[in-house]
Amino acid sequence: MTPLILFYNLSNEKGKKIRLICLKLHIRIKQVDPVDYAKPIGMLAGIIDFPAPQDDASFSSDPKREAFTDEMLVMKDFDGRLLDRFLLEMRRAKIARVALKAVLTPDNITWNSFALHDELQKEHEAMTKEPPSAT
């Protein structure tokens, strides 16, 4: 299987640098547009046996929900070695961190981009939250 990364909000210089790393490591790239944020991640990642929607309207976004602007990467078919290499290459290239990163799993494959973004945002906030000072 060919590794794939879903790119969110990376149509910038940082995104160009990450694309070069992907080319070097033979990783396919798919830019996800806001119009597709309500579709299941598995569908966006091109999972062959992922059930097709009965009606594309069922995946339309909540009109009250604004598209997020945070950068996000979702990786498919990455083994541990490739993931380590990809992150090492990003550090070597001195690319600013993309805070929201995930690997496609059986648990998140049916989530849409909004749900994954919200979960990653919560995890990121929990990881970067400073512990209370012991006084």
C-alpha cells in the first residue's frame, strides 16, 4: 500500500516544504478542501472497501459550522519507521510544527474532519497545558 497524507490548510510555504519531503519519501498527498470536511476520513483517504454514501447530501456540513483554519495532517498506511523518518525529515528541514497530526485508525476512519480536528485540538491542549504550580 502506498502511504498517503491528507493535507488540511497547508497551501502555504510550510506545505510546499512538507510536499518535498513527501516526494522524497514516496508519500502521496491529497489536499482536503473545506467542502469535504463533513465526509468520513476513510472516504477522503480512498479506502477501497469504505461504504459509499447513499446520498452525498448526507455528508453536507452543518451550515452553522465554520471550516477550521488550523493546519492538520492525517497519515494513512504509515508504519512506525516511515512515521519516524517523516518527522525526522521535518525537523531536519526546520519546518515549523503542525500541531494537529493523526494516523488513520479503525477508530477514527468513520469520523469526519470536524470530529477529528476537535479531538486533536482537545488532545493538543491537554498536552501543552502547563501543570499547576506546587506552592
